[in-house]
Amino acid sequence: MTSLITDNQALAAYCQQVAGSKLLALDTEFIRQSTFLPKLGLIQLFDGKALALVDPLTISDWQPLQQLCADTAVVKLLHSCSEDLDALATIGISQISPLFDTQLAAELLGWGASVGYARLVEQLSGEVLDKSESRTDWLARPLTETQLRYAANDVHFLYPLYDKLCQLLSTQHQALLLQEGEQLIRRRSQQVPLAFKYLEIKNSWQLSPRELAVLRELTAWRYSYAVEKDLALGLILKDIQLVELAKRRPATAESLLNVPGLPPREIRRHAKTLVELISDAKALPLEQCPQRFYHQHDFAGYKETSEQLSKAIKAAAAAQQIPAEFLAVKRQLNEYLNWCWRVSDEQRAMLPVPEFMQGWRASLLLPFLPKPAHINS
């Protein structure tokens, strides 16, 4: 019978028991279908000897687990951890160090991006995992023995992967993985301010300054509303709908009905707000509207510069003999391009420094990246 830790005292006792361990496998189960934040349903922990399933619906004191996660003497082992980090942050666990992500380890070994947990377990140990409970409602209670066993397997079989992967990875690559773990944690505290969320919208670079002003207001409003109501962004308005609103700039609630794909329910709910935001953006002086690009005299163009950056990333990766996909993803490339070209010199100081210019990536990438003439450092 697989039991749950359901009270503060039992959690504290477990954390004290495993505090001297060198490695802790960690996983979470959560629901994130319609909400902005994940709803944490279970936490799985295994130090190679003691396995614990923690019920977050009944725990109120997370300090022992917070301290354990921050203990730099204990390596925390996770697989594809980005959403786990989001889920753990909802209970105040935001410092997890050192962090070793097995999916990134597989990527660094050249086994491809986004290798699934079950596939990695089978590849390294020959074990075939049962994934029949992957659609479980982890907020429902009671959880069945089958569900608990399924959840336990996520750390039981994760734990031995660490030694197997370390045997295949060079010492340099192991250090790189831990540095990337630090960057994953740091990323959570380096959010783009509301006024610049529009930069993250696909193809927004194609819009005119006036259209960008509208998109800026709508994107900031959507994000704030999503946080306030704890709703997924796409349930309010999808990115493509925001872009269409920015292009058409409807002036009345009735004209919103002409925007393709805009759900009538959302029109009724948000018509007044949308029209007001669009009207305010239309009234701005042109000089207060975002430009498509700044310093255009030495800018080759969006597609051309993206291609230059892609080539630079491949060259840097080849020089270090690591997969280009580990060194950079599209989000990071766009972040760098936006920071360099899509904001003014004054606005740049309000944005986080791109990941290309931080930590381990900076030393590997900066010698290869095209350096804009207007950026001095």
C-alpha cells in the first residue's frame, strides 16, 4: 500500500530524514487546463531509500521542504522541470539548487530535444512504465492505489537515471547542466514587464507602430486579467485574436463582431474594455507608439537577422561540441533580437538582460553573435 504524507509533522520528519542524502528525485502532479497557475495535486520525493508522496491539499507548513530544496548539498533530480517549477512556486518553493534535469541531460548527449520520461527510462534501464494514469485528475480525492503507484514510479525510476547519465556525460557537461539548472530558476525572477509583453506575440514585428500600440495595451490587459482571475491566457483571447484586433482597431462594441474568430461570449464580457483600450492606443501621439525596429540604419531585417543568429548559434555549438538545441531555443533567440532591435535605448534598461548574455551562455555565444553597433556592452 502506497501511503500519503498528509500533515505538517510527517512532512517535516521526512525532510529531516533525507536531509543528509546527496541526491533527491523530485516530481509533481498538477492540473493546468484552464487556469493561469498550475493546481498542485501531488509531490513525489525519493532519495534512493525513502519514497514519499506528499498531499499538498492538506499541508500548510512548507518550510521543511523549502529548506530541503534550497540545500546545496543535495542535488535535486527532475525531468523536464519547467512546469514542475511553476507548480512548486505556488507553495513558495522557488529556490531549488542544485538542479539536474534529465531531459536536458539527454539533449546534451545528442539524443534529441524533449525526450519523454518513459522513453528515457526504457532506453537507460529497459523498464517499460505504465502511463495509463497520465490523464488523472490529481485534485480529486481519494487517490487510488493505482494512481499513487503510478506517481511513485515517476521518482522511483528517475533516481537511478542520475548515475547512468553522469557516466555518459563528461565532467564539463555535468557542470553545464547544473549551471543551466541555476538559469532555469533565475528565469522565473526575470519576467518581461507588462508594457513589453506584446514583444512575445508571434509575428508582432510585422505590425505598424499604431497597430503595435494597440497590441501593447491589449496584451498587458489580457495578462493582468489572467492573473487576477487565474485564467489561462488563451481562454481570454488568443494571440492571433489580439493581432487581428490590433490590425482592425474596431471603434464600437458592434464592430467587434466583425473580427474573425472572436468568440461572441468574450465580446459580450469584454467589449467595453476592449473598445476603450483600442481607443486610448489610437489616440496616442505617434512618437509614443512602439516602432517596428530601432536603429534601422544598421539592421539587416527581422528574417535576415534571425538567420544570422541561427548561424551564430550553430557555429558556437559546433565549437563547443554541444547540440545547438541545448545552447539556444527560439524563445531565447527572439528575446535577444527584441532586446537589441525592438525597443528604444531607454526602454532596454527596463527589460531583463537576454539569456544569451547571461551565465554560461554568454561566454560561449557572445564571440559568435552579431553585435549591434548601438549596443556597447
